[in-house]
Amino acid sequence: MAAVIGDPVSHSLSPVIHNAAFEAAGLDWVFVALPVATGDAPVAVSGARALGVEGLSVTMPHKAAVIPALDGLSSVAAELGAVNCIHRDPGDRGRWLGHNTDGEGFLAGLRSDLALEPAGLHVVVLGAGGAARAVVRALGAAGARVTVAARRPDAAAGAAALGGPAAGVVPADGLAAAVAGASLVVNATPVGMAGHPGVPMDPALLGPGHAVVDLVYHPLDTELLGAARARGAATSNGLSMLVHQAAAAFTRWTGDAAPLPAMERAARSAVG
Ligand code: NAP
């Protein structure tokens, strides 16, 4: 058994994606969504461990709160201060480790959807929350030069600090210049998702020299992506990151390569 803990968690696509993966891989596993109230994450992790659960996904609001209940963290999770995947230590299966698969999921999606290698890319990341921080860290570690545009300067600086020495913050009036100098723009704000209509930036700043990744996956095609395509930019939605971060968790739990096509089909049909 594996599970996702969060609050709320009933909307999570993780059960659909992971159960499809277990079935495609021929594993007699099941994945369930477990609502866990704020403050209860450490006791929920201990309980899951006592019950013999093999792995946990962790979503809001527990990504930092689970850390004290774990035996160790990957360097990625430690840097981000956020865990989205708990797995057994392959060298000592009694130990539970925390990791964060969002950044590797983002990079895998970039490569598979847009055939982009991050090294040397100039990237503007819109937003400075949990997803932005994971993306900035992964891009910086892979050799991209990242600038962060967010409405709170302190949050932007905090995210940029994860992106290595070349990373920086876009000044309040500097978005046009930053986008003009970038080849990739990533929307890591909720603007454009169902219930948050609109665009997170002026699409007139985009052109054929740009690729745009919108981390939003509900809907799959946001207003930003449509406008970017109309101006000749290459685009990719949030489904790839979602599926690839789940694939990374699957591999940590089971030790097997993830059946990506089955996971992507399940996610696409659930979102659709
Ligand atoms: P979060 O931690 O709440 O961060 C959201 C960020 O967007 C913050 O910097 C926030 O600024 C900013 N923001 C919110 N509303 C805004 C607005 N109207 N205008 C400008 N900036 C705004 O959220 P998150 O977990 O990072 O998620 C962000 C998005 O990524 C969501 O749409 C989520 O669904 C998506 N996501 C996708 C995946 C995937 O696998 N595809 C994974 C994770 C997240 P303030 O701090 O000032 O509010």
C-alpha cells in the first residue's frame, strides 16, 4: 500500500495515476488518498509506517510538517524544506526518508515535451511558491540561468537563492526585459487554473523564440498557453511535471522503472 496525505486530498490525481501504474507494472499494490488534518502529519507518518505502508506522497499543508517524523532527507528536500515523497531507505528498509520529486519531474517534462536541455537556458519563472522553488532549484542545479518574477520581493529573493549563483530576481518594472532575454518562461502561479482565470503575464511579450511551460494542469490548455502559441511560442502544460514527479516516486517506492505511458493516459483522462 502507498498513499497520499493532505488536506484537502479528495481532488488529488495521485490515486488515479499510481493505481494505473501499479496495474500496468503488474504489482499487487494499491494507492489511497488519506485526509490528514493540519497538525496531524507526524503522527500520520508514524501510523503509516507502523501499518507497513511502503511509501507516501505528501501534499499541502504537510510538506514541511512531516520532516520531524522522518529518519533523513535527500539534499533536494533539505534545501527546499519540503517533502512530497516518503520512501524506505534501500540500504535499511526500516528507515523512512523524505525527498522532493517536483524538480526532477519538471526537468523530465521539459526534455520530453519540448526537447529542451536546461544547461545554458535563460529562464523566467513566474511565482515564488512551493512549485516555483522546486523548479528554480532544479533548473539552477542543471545549469540554467533563472530569474524569478513574483509580487512579493522577499519570496522572489528566497526562491532565487535556490537557483545557484547565476539566479536573480526580476525587478518590478523589469519583466519585459527579462522575458526578451529568456528562451523559456515558466508559470508557477495558479493564475489560469480553474477558478483563477486570466494570464500571469502579458502574452504580447512572447514570440517564436520562446518556449512556455504552464505548471497548471486543470485545465490542460490555459489562456497563457493559447496566447503563447498564437504568437509562435512552443508550449507545454503541467501534465508532464505531474506525471514525471509521480514516476520518480513510483521508482523510489518499488525499485522499478515507471510505466510512464499508462500513468500519462490515466492522468490525461482524469483531467479531461
Ligand atoms: P503556492 O505555494 O501557493 O505559490 C503560488 C505562487 O503564485 C506564489 O508566489 C503566489 O504569490 C503567486 N500568486 C498567486 N496568485 C497570484 C496572482 N493572482 N498573481 C500573481 N502571483 C500570484 O502554490 P504552488 O504549490 O507553488 O502551485 C502553483 C501552481 O503550480 C498551481 O497552479 C499548482 O496547481 C501548480 N503545480 C503544478 C504541479 C505539477 O505537477 N504540474 C506541481 C505543483 C504545483 P503570493 O505568495 O504573493 O501569494
